[in-house]
Amino acid sequence: MVITYLDRICISVAGPRIQEALAISPIAWGWVTGGFTLAYAIFEVPSGSLGDRIGPRLVLTRIVLWWSAFTAFTGLATSYYPLVAIRFLFGMGEAGAFPNASIAISRWFPIRERGRAFGLTLMSSQMGGALAPLLVVPIQAAYGWRASFFVFALLGVLWSAVWYVWFRDSPAQMQGVSDAELAETSHLTAETHRAIPWRRLLSSPNLWTVMGVGFCYVYSHAFFQSWFHTYLVKAHGYREKDLLLSSLPFLVGAVGNIAGGLASAYAVRQVGLKKGRCGIGFAGLTVAAVAVAAALIHPQWLVSLLLLSLAYGAICFQQPSLFAACLDIGRENAGATVGAMNTACQAGSFLAAVLFGYLVQYTGTYEAPLIPMAVLLAVGAALWLKVDPRKALLESA
């Protein structure tokens, strides 16, 4: 998860330099970032379903090797159209990372532990986002923007080798696992997988509601991955060295992820599965909507940074509950369910990446794109109240 966001946020941090070097307009930059999310959305479900069938060990090895190659290719791009193609292929390869990580969690952790497990893994992704500016800014200041992509590509290759040698798809396949853990997880193995009846699943209001939550929150979440660093430079006059402050939202997001995971686990024990999961989700997106709206009202550079960091932290606070809810309702088809949810997420991300550029171009301000962010976060909060993690998809279809 650290390397996932390190490689993904790298292009956002380097964005101002790349746009200047390759003469890319705001609208064109939206298609650079949107190309990634479009491919990511298209290939989420196939990659998640593949993990359900053959296990996350092989699929995640392929995914990380693929995206590492296209991280390096990003550093080789010399013009606009090759860069768009590279980022599309990057997204194609990275699709399925979160669904397959979710499959690993579903096979290694019982239901009561999954909120905390997701809190820890999602926190790790935010640490990658926080590290990105701290590493990219000094590297590109010393060696140019291309060098950071080559360095980060190597990290993914090294991780893939370690993962493939060490990890196993279930506790039963791993040496040294205790008898107590084997007994607790014996019913979570891959043998329970069955073919996915998509027609029935897509008639489930529960699935569409979860997907709606994903679309709404990731529309805003994508801003921090694609446009945040350009926004700081263009809207608030940040210089390159000031971009070190852009780590703040991801640090707050890391705290939000782990706090949300712990809160989800506690709330489920105290008030039950539905109130526990949905209460955390509603609270997180409500706070995020209010914080983004406040950033619009008070656009002073430091206050805006603090409010947007709060918004991002609140978004991350509800994330573990949403991923855990996908496992709750997906059961043996956890990878495909997370894939479907993440497809909706990436649809929101694609729309945000592209629409941001057009809004900037036609309004002349970098503040205007914050308005739909606040609205969709409020809609996402309302949708959380309709999710029912107690109902498996096939039962509720």
C-alpha cells in the first residue's frame, strides 16, 4: 500500500514541473490523470475476479511489476500523447490492487478483525502519499522530475520478489501458523469461491448503494491524488520547496484510516454491524463535506490547507468501514465486490480528474472545482444510511 500511493502521488507532486516541461494545459493535464483512472475503472472487476479464482499472491505480483514498469516509462515520456498512453497503461496494470489486498484480508482475518486490518493497510497507503512530496521534491530539485519515477519503479520490483517468495494465499498454506489461527480461519479459504451471477448481483440495491458511496467520496479523494499539488501552486502561490507541506493531508489521512478502522471494530461490537459500519461512514463524509465547504469560504492559504487536510482525514476515516462492508456483503466473492465498488470509485476519480481541468479553464479559478466536491461528499454521507452490511449480495438480490 505504501508503494501504491508513492507511485500514484509521484505524478501529482511532479505535476507542475511536467506541465511546464511538456507545455500541458489544465484541460490536457486532466486527461493525463484521467487516463489512469479510466483504465483503472475498466479493469478493476476483471482483476478482482481473477484474484478470487487464483489468489492474490500471483495477481498482486503481476500488478506491482506492471505498474513499476509504467512508473519508469512515465519518466521517459517526452510529449503529451505518449504520456497519456503511458498513464492509461499504468492504470490498466494497477487495477485490482485494492480488491486483491482485500481478498488477502478476507482469507486471513475473521469479520470482527477486518475493520482494523483495513485501517492499518489503508493507513499505509496514506504514508506513501505523505512520503511522496518529501522524496520527490528533493530528487527532482537535484536531478529533474524524471529521476523520481525511476527510483520508485525499483521499489516495486523489489517488493514483488519478496511478496512472491514469502506470502501464501491462506493460513493453511503458510508454514509456522498456529493451530488456533488455522481453526479460526479454516472457513475463509479459496475453496468457497463460486461463479459470480452478475445479473442477480446488479439487481441488488445494496451493491449499487455501496458503489454510490464509493463514487461520491472518491470524486473528492481523487483531487488529492491528481490535482492537489498543482492547486497549491496555482491557487495559493506555493513554491516547489513549499510543497513539502503537502504531506499534511496524507499524514492526517493516515491517522484517519487507523482511527476509522479501530472505531469500526469497536462500533460493530457495541451497536451491531449495520449501525457500526454505517455510523462511521456517515460521520466521516459529513465532516469532510463541511470542511471542504469551509475551505471555499475561507481560502487563505494556511487555513485552506488545514481544512482540506481535515476533509481528507475524514474521508479516510470512513474508508475502512466501506471496504469492510464490501467483504460483509460480498462473502466468497469479496474480490469482485470490492472490484465493483472500486470501479464506481474510479468513475468518480476519472470525472474529477477531467472535470477539474475544464472548470479551471472556463471559470478562471482553482477554487470552483471544490464546489462539486462538497456536494458529492454530502450525497455520499446520505447514501451511507442506506447501506446494509448484514445482507449478503445474493441474499438481497
